[in-house]
Amino acid sequence: MDYAERRSALLEKFDADAFMVFNLEGTDRVSLYYLTGFTGEGVLFVSRNKTLLLTDSRYTEQAGREVPGLELVQATGSFSNAIASTCKENGFNRLAFSGERVTCALAEKIRSGGLEPVALTDPISELRLIKDKGEIGRIRDAVLLTEKSLNQLMREIKPGMSERELALRLEFIMRENGAQQTAFDLIVAAGENCSLPHYQPGDRVLRAGDLLLFDIGAKCDWYCADMTRVFSVGKASPEAEKIYETVLAANKAGIAAVQAGASGKAVDAAARDLIAASGHKEHFGHGLGHGVGLEVHEGPHLSPMSKDTLRSGMTVTVEPGIYLPGFGGVRIEDLVVVTDSGCDVLTTFPKERLIEVG
């Protein structure tokens, strides 16, 4: 699907004179890029008669290079005033936008400018649920680069290194291998810190017997990867081995449950029930997975509260975990593409055993 086809699909999802995407200082870069390929700042108007890109002098040359086919309007004052004048000049009286991505302050400025704001549940996020072959290819590239980079880092890991040192080194390797940037702030957790799902790397140094968790992902050509692997620094304890085996079984059960037509709730239960049966029901508190694409966290969702049904072409993580405060934890996360008969697992990094490093 090309950008024009995406904009055409968007037209079926709103009842207004135009749909507005507002991206200033990263407020909605993904929607603007998804609909146009433009990577700068500005405001996009999509109507049944025309598509307009409103930007300022910082980005007019860039827009000319990246989206030469779009009609450009240059803002000379504030964007809120430019939005009002552009809409009036083009007969856009009812202006739709994503209520999840536009602030109340901007919506009120739109109203005070004489326009009728129409806040919607984000229709572009809905379009982005299904990835085309090109998008899946870019996600696969990001996964491969992530795995290559972690494999390189493994040879350098040794006791005495800090979590922060490892995270910094891994980001450098990713960028050296061609990553645009990291898909999110890399999580590197050692020992007892592995029990914190969204831990920020600190000064904790590796010690023999530690579990070592990497929740990592590179971004390549604007698309994200997301993968978690856990190692043991030297020989693992019997308890760590047992937890790892349980999480690995849950990971495999979750992957086996993924297919078009399955509910996000049912896929979550396939892994969660196994963890609960092992006696760790209270030690797995987050959902089993989420969509990944231009954003590292997007729809659909795999969780006990999910209302989503999987469809072919969706990309989701499967990431069960067991977290024991004071001891540590294990999470194993793979990224898969939903198919009619199951799923295509994009991650290939070894997970069949708790690998020793250091």
C-alpha cells in the first residue's frame, strides 16, 4: 500500500470536511510519516478533494525533497493561526483529528478559530494494525540488526561491567551496524533488578550467578524491533533454571496460540494459565504482548482485558515473564507476524536454554 492508498483508506473513516494530523516537536510523527513519508514537522490536511501539507520555512526544502507531489502551504506565524486560515481558504469547516494525539488546548484553539473540531478514536492507528509486505520487511530488518548487535555484545560481557555500560555499548553497536536509532530506551537489568519490567539501567555491576536481562530493539527505516532475552552470568542457580524453563514453555504456548481469528484475551490465557499452574500467578502482572511497527507499543494487545481479534498481517510480541522481588526475573520476548494458519516468528535469537555469559 502506498501513501496515496493509505490516505484514500483514511477517507472512509471520518465524516468531516478534512482530517488533520498535527506534528510539532514529535507530537504525531508516526501518523504524518505513515500517510506521506514526510519526516519533518507540520500539519497534514486530508480531504476528498485535496491533500495539503502545512509547514514552515525550516521544512519547506525538506518537504520538497521527501514529498514532492504534495501541495505545500508555508506557515508564517503560529501554527494554530495557520491552521485556521488554511481551513477557511479551503472550505474546511468541520475538522476531524485523533482525540488521542491532539491536545485539548489545540482543539480549543481550533474551535476559537471558527472551526468545528471533531475528535475521533485514532483512525490512523487502526489502519496501521495490518502491515504490508514492505513494512514487515523493515521490521524484520530491525529484528535482524538487533540480534546481530546483541550477539556481538555477548562476547564482551564480563563480571564487573555495569548495566549502564552494557546499554551504552549495545546502543553504539546497533548504530555502528546501521540502526537509525534505538526503538526505545534499552533495558539492561542485572540480578535483583530483573524483577522490574521497565527498569532503567544503573550502576549495578554484574556478579557471578546473576541473571542478566536485555529488553532491546533497534529502529531501521522508521520501523521498530522489540526482543527480550535473559542470560546467566556464569552458572545459573537451580531456581533461575526452573523459572526460565517455565517462562520458555509459556512463551512457546503463547506463540502456538497466535493465528488470525484468535482473540487477544485467548492468546494471553494460553501463556498465563501455564505460569499460574506453576505457582507464579501473582508474579506475571503485565499483558502477554502488543503490536509493533512505527511505534514500539501499538495495537493489537494480548492481555486479559484485550478486546482485539488478531488478523493476518498484524505484528505482535509474545513476552511472558515471572518476576520475583529481591531475586530477579525472567522474560522471553519474541516478535511474530500473524498468518491465517498461525504466525511467522521474526526473532531467531537462541532461547532454548539459559545461556551462560561472562
